[in-house]
Amino acid sequence: MPDTPSLRPPLCEAQAESAQNGKAAVEVTELSRSFGSLVAVDRLSLSLPAGQIFGLLGPNGAGKSTTIKMLTTLLPPTSGTAMVAGFDIARRPGRVRRSIGYVPQVISAEGSLSGYENLLVFAKLYGIRRSLRAERIQQVLEFMGLTDVQNVVVQKYSGGMIRRLEIALALVHQPPILFLDEPTVGLDPTARQMVWEHIQQLRNELGTTIFMTTHQMGEADELCDVVAIMHEGRIRAVGTPAELKAGVGDGATLDDVFAFYTADQTDDRGGYKDVVRVRRTASRLG
Ligand SMILES: Nc1ncnc2c1ncn2[C@@H]1O[C@H](COP(=O)(O)OP(=O)(O)O)[C@@H](O)[C@H]1O
Ligand SMILES: [Mg+2]
């Protein structure tokens, strides 16, 4: 990794402030969202300390995107509350939005514009002063490894470059908290690795709190400090990848943990634990 350009000071101040206050970066209390009779998110409670990389895992339809949309103030909850960067998502949505970056599951960059032009639009949207814009844009371009392609139209970018640009767009106002919905879906392994490195660099060097969703277990295992397994709107388990694996069985992988907690409720979980154990032992014996 090349040296990180100076995105550092403002983010570190935000980080230091939240650490000083001893506040959680994200505090979710009994948050629910229904669509008609469907309970998409069911009384979700979570607490993320500042500087954590948190992974919300779950199969399609588990409620991950609905959770992120509520926390980013795009969708009102049916009930419950959440504090993001110390602000109530229902009462202070403007302050929440200024404190977060959000990379949605769907493509958010404009294909007919260059990377630079996309960033300029976002810098204006976020009200970054004209005198600061050019410098700020160059900083995020450099941070995400896109300086050389800044004047190329996004239509010509690879999938990995588009994803990195979208992360850059979410960082232009230097938020202390970043929400990423399925950040590496559809990327090849090399592009995925590059996105992972940038996410880690953000946290390690700038102290950014990362709230991400994924259904790729390898990604969660490598990147996340803490993961929560969500199924049918509810959190089934929360812990470090190591804790969750140990809880399911000797030699279990995060894939096993995922299968264990998202299995049909009529399945015998004890039975599953046995299967994991037997399979691991068998593979060790050759
Ligand atoms: N706007 C909506 N209207 C109706 N149902 C929705 C809407 N958004 C999501 N859902 C439903 O809520 C559930 C959770 O969806 P979502 O949060 O997108 O899951 P995930 O991101 O984990 O795949 C799904 O059953 C989905 O069909
Ligand atoms: Mg989703």
C-alpha cells in the first residue's frame, strides 16, 4: 500500500471526539420495520464501538438492506430507535446524514460522468466549500487508488474501480461512520481483495467505523471484528468470527456458523453440530 494521503486529521478528530464521549458509533434499540404483514426487521438491538468493522450477515431477504436504510435515515422505522454518531435517526436525520457515508447495494455512480465529475457532484451536494473541493477530491481519489483514471468516464471503469469510486463518493465529506451494503458483490477476487484492503486501511489509519453487509462468509471472516447473523429479520448470533466458530463446533468455518443459524427452525441444531464435527474430523483424517 502506498502512503495514505492526508485524509487523516479531520477523521481522527471526529474519532477522538466520539472516543472521548465514550459513545457508541451506532446504538440500535429494538428497531423494527414492517412492509404490510411482513416483518422485515424484527426488534433489532446492536451496539458498535467507534472504529469497529461490523458485518451484518444473512441470506437474501434477511433484512440487511432494510436495516441499513433505516440507519442511514432513508427509511423510517415502524418502531424502535437508533443513535448514529450520537444522533437520533428519527429526530436528527440531517445530523446523521452529515456524519455518515453510505454505499448502497445498487450502483450509485453516474456512468456518463468521469470519476472526478462524480466526486464534484457529491462535494457540492455535501456543501463542501468551493475553496476546499479540489483538494478534497484529490485526497479521496488518491486514497482509493483512482487518481490516474479520474478523467475517464465511469462507463469505462471495471466493476472494482466503480466500487472504489462509490466508496470515494461516500468519503468526500470525511464521515466517521461508513455504511457499505454488499460492497464486493459481483467483483472478481482481485478487485474484491483491493476493496477489502481499502476498507481495512480506512479503519486502521483513519479510525472509521464500518457497518457492512455481506453474504460472503470468507469476506466477513477476513474483514470483520464482529459479525451478526441475521435471519428472517432477527439477529440469531453476534460475536467475533472466532467466537461464533468455536460456538458451533471444533474446526467449524464461518460458512458452518451461517448454515447453523440460518437453518430451518425445524432442523435439529444439535444434529447439525454433530454433522459439522464429524465432517471436520473426517477431513482431518484424510
Ligand atoms: N419496499 C419494500 N416493500 C415491500 N417489501 C420489502 C421492501 N423492501 C424490502 N422488502 C422485503 O423485506 C425483506 C427484507 O429485505 P432486505 O432488507 O432487502 O433483505 P436483504 O438485504 O437481507 O436481502 C424481504 O422479504 C423483502 O422482500
Ligand atoms: Mg440487501
